[in-house]
Amino acid sequence: MNYHGQAVYPMSDLITARELVGRRIQLKLLRENQFQIPCYAANLMGVIKSNGDVMACELRDDKLGNIREFDYDFRKLWLGERAKAISKDIIANKCFCTHECFMSTNILFNPRLYPRLVGEVAKLKAARAIGRLKSPRRLKTSDVGVPTPRVQKSES
Ligand code: SF4
């Protein structure tokens, strides 16, 4: 995979490494249609809908609760029994999908993936050191294959 990444700010290599590891996991998941890594939805992340319903993610129907029922005390809802049960169910039943945002957190908070992240960071740094990895630059028309307008000369 050739990815120039965002080599312009501190920690950018880690972000690029996370994206590379994530793409490989997503690809494997799609090819095998199988669980790859645990999901920390309803534990480290979740979704609040406009009506106050709090969900583990956008893809599951089981609701942790509605923030109104908890007198707008999010902590109480998030640390409640129902949230714990849903979080446990997600892990125990090896829920899986390719949800990009959740995948990012699932990678960054999974110590088992740290060797892979460190490996990708090392490869990015090595590639840059030997000059194969160029700094990001502005795209030119020729990069994206848009034809340059030409004025046709008249033959008369
Ligand atoms: S694996 Fe996907 S569907 Fe399952 S809880 Fe996580 S984000 Fe939701």
C-alpha cells in the first residue's frame, strides 16, 4: 500500500499507521466476512441521537437508554447496567463491521495491535528517510487526469 499520509504534524505517522492497519483489517474482514478485532462500542464510544436515545453505535438497534430518562445525567446512563450488558454482549458475541470511526478507536485502544502500529510507524519513517515518501503537495491537474483545455487553431 502506497500512502503518503499526513507527514506534517506531530503524531501524524501514528495516525497514518492507524489508517494502514485499519484498512488491512477492513479488507480481511470483507474478504472473510468474519470478526477480526473487539469493538469497544458502548464502552469507549457511542452515539446520541437527536431525540436523546443513546446507542452503542449507529448500526445496532439496542438502546442504552434515553438521556431524558436519566435526568440528563449522561454518566449515570453510560455506567448503568444496560450499557454494561450491551458492551459485554458486543464483546462476547464478537460483533463486527467496518465502521470507520469505531474501527479507529478499536485499533488505538487495543494493546494487541500496538506491535503492528509501531511496525507501520517504523516503515513510514524509514521510507521517508530514504526519500521514497514525499511530503504532501498540492494536486496538479495532471495528477487527476483532467484534460487541459486546448484552443484549436483554425485552418484558414
Ligand atoms: S462492531 Fe460495528 S456494529 Fe458492532 S458494535 Fe461495533 S460499530 Fe456497532
